[in-house]
Amino acid sequence: MLEDDFTSMVFSYIEFTNIMCTSLDKDFADFEYCYLKSVNRSFKYMSLRLKLYKVPLTNITIQYQVLKKANGYKPFMYNITFDVCKFLKSPNHPVTKIFYSLFRNRSNVNHTCPYNHDFIVDKLDSAVLNEKTSRLPIPDGDYAVYITCFAYNIKRISVKVYIKVFYKNVP
């Protein structure tokens, strides 16, 4: 009887629902593209390319927040600010390491500073996210990840990624 109870497991699944990219200083950087592409009903991916106009870039700070939809988007778990150059030299923050692992292999953000080229995230799909997060206890619902990038302590860009988390039984 116990074997039958464990023949299927419940896993969380993530699906992209929207992405919004905004340059706050178009003389410094601007998005060449930023989109979510739906290949079919169950497969979506996001891609973006940020053109940098003032390189090399040696001072980058990122703030990211995770929000959950409940009468608007409200803070959920994380609101973290970190120095990108220091983190890439020595990735020692556990939560930021998880977030970075979600897109590292689909981007060119894979070396320490200085950055003297565009930032690219290419075809980051929900399968990559699900592989890394399916066993995490994330409540189902609609979420947003707000990312704000600062260069030389000036707010330069904003990226908002919207996702839906739901559960499925897997045999």
C-alpha cells in the first residue's frame, strides 16, 4: 500500500508570463531586444540584449526582489543587493548563486569585470528553471522578479520578469 502512495510525486513548475525591460539612461545603455517567445502552449523562452554605450564597465550593482501577486505585487521572500564584480570573483552568497545558476549557461555574463561588450540572455526557457527549482517548496501563484541594475551607483536599467508557479503530479 505504501508503494502506491509514492508512485507519483508532486513538483512545482514555472512558466514565464511576461517580461518588461526599461533603460533608465539611454545614453549609457539600451535594449536592442527584450521579449518572451511562445513556441507552443507549454514551451516559452525569454531573450534580451542590452547594448552598452560606455565601456569598459567596472562597477555594477544589482538589486533583485521577488514579489507575489496578492492584490498587486507584494514583497515575498527576497530583496537582495550585491556587487556584481565581487560576486563573480567569489560567488559566496547562496541565494544569489541559485539565481545566477538559472541563467548563467544562457548568457554571456560568465566572467569577472570589466565588461566591454553587450549583455545577452539567449533563449532562457522554463525547462531550465524547472530543472533547478522543481523540488523547492514554492507556493503556487503569480510572481514577479524585479531587477534593477546600477552602474557607478546610478540606476541604469530595470527588468521585470513575471512567472506563474503551479504543481503537477509526475509518475
